[in-house]
Amino acid sequence: MKLFVEVVVQTFLAFFTILFITRLLGRQQVAQLTFFEYINGITFGSIAATLATDVNQHTYQHFIGLLLFGVLTGLVSYISLKKRQFRKVIEGEPIIVIQEGQILENNLKRARYSIDELNLLLRDKDVFSIEDVEYGLLEINGKLNIIKKSDKETVTREDLGILSSTDSLFTEVIIGGQIIYENLRERKMTGKDLMKMIKPFGINRIDEIYYSAIDENNKIYIDKYDDKIKSQIDISEDNKKI
């Protein structure tokens, strides 16, 4: 019975302590789950769970640890608000992964994202062709914000009185310089057919291509390793005037 009472008391203590600390830290902990907040959430939960159920050690030991972790989190958040460079180190910074309809492979690698994950984020934005995107910005919370090319901006066809065919889905045929033969077979195509399609783009070898996809109308999208973008935009805080 004594053990049961200890667990109940410690659970109440852990629950209301973490609720109080979270309220003090502000809504940002909930509204913007960055990598920093994600780690904090896991650690808070772990300490609180130990405080609630561990009866082999003194309660005050876990309680002090929970309070100290809350103070450190609040201190880091406060410094981050005051110092942009410190915030950049702790939380990271947005990264441009698409520019002028081309994938910036090095930036995508910096963010540790694969092409499949990028396509998933694009589909969440109702974008099925990378070619339609002028800029794609990967935020520090993992979300992707995009600016479509001016001629690809969404317009209500009903308003314009225009009837057009439905946009078709793309099938990936090259990823990381390697042909996806299974997808080619689904399109009833061979490697030779693919080579004929990429020749007009001045490409002689498959390993020159980072990513390529074909739609149902045999329209091909190609992103080469050598993007040949005149000037890649750098939004790093180091290059901004404060």
C-alpha cells in the first residue's frame, strides 16, 4: 500500500511539474517542433516517467533533475531569442533544396533528406513535378515551403472557363544515377528507349542524372548533378545584415 501511495504522489508531482514548466517555456514548444524541441520533449518525458515510477531512489533527486532541465531549456530558448548565431547553432537554418525547377543535391544531402522524402513533401503541397517549383525551402521544423513558377500558379479553371485534361502522375526512372528498370517495364520501355529520350538534353551517360521521371504522356523531367545554376541563393544568416 505504501508503494502504491508513493507512485501516485510521484505521478501527480511529475505531471503538474512538467505542465507548469511547459507553460513557462511558452507555446513555441508545442507550435514549432524543431529538432531542439523534439529532443527536449523526449527528455522531459523520460525524466517525468522516472520521477513518477521510480521508488528505489529519493523523489527529490528526480524532481531537482526535472526542474534543472526545465531551467536549462528556458535559458537556451532565451539566449536563442537574443542571439541569432546561437539560434542557428542550436536549431539550424532553412535550406533551399529546389531552385529554378532543379534539385540542389548538396543541400538535400546537408538536410539528410532523400529524393523520396522530398517528393513526399512536394505531394503534400499538391505538387507532382519538381519542374513546376521555382524555389523549395526546407524549414527547420522539417516542413517544405514552395514558390511555384509563375506559369504554374494554381488558377481555378472554372473561373477561366477552361477545360483541360487531368495532370498525370510521374514515374521515377532514374535515381542517383541508376536506372529503375522495374518502373521502365511498367511503362513498357527499355533502357534504349530511355537513352533516346535523354539524348536531346545533351546527356550521354546515365550517371550524369541525379533524378528523372516520366509522366503518362511520356514527358520526361531530368535533374542533372551539374545543375548549372548561375547563382544559387544562400539564405544563411551569415550573409544577412543584422
